[in-house]
Amino acid sequence: MPTLESVKQQLEQIPPELLHHVELFLKNLHEDRAGQEPENLLEKLSSYAIAEDDLPNDLAEHHDHYLYGTPKHQGVGSPVTVYNDMSLA
């Protein structure tokens, strides 16, 4: 864990024109954490979770469609089927 002295030494090496970024970061960090219990990583990640009911039933099969807008593939001849039928030998 860094000590106050090591942080001060690192601050002295930052170019003066970038110090305002450090000041803004420290201000935001302090404001975000003021009066809050420290949260662990799992709690932080769970705040981004989507309810399972809100997801399409075919999300795994057609993830490219939902992420990038590509057409959904259907049955034999689909990109996935063609790739799986190809011999890699």
C-alpha cells in the first residue's frame, strides 16, 4: 500500500500542466466516497447487472445481432453451421 510520502514523490514528478487533472480526480474521489461505506468489487459490478427477464431468449445464439446489428442466422447454411461443417485438417 502506498504511503503518503510515496504519493507526494509521485506528485512531484507530474508535469505542472497535468496537475489540474489530479486535483479533479481527488475532488471527485472524495465527493463520491463521502459518507459511504466502502463497497467491494462484487457490489460495484452488481449495480450494472441486467435482470434476466429483460434479455432475449436467443441472446447467446444471436449475440452478434444484438451487439452489432448483423442479420440473425437461421438453420443449415448459417455462418455458424458452415464453419462447424468445415474440416480444419
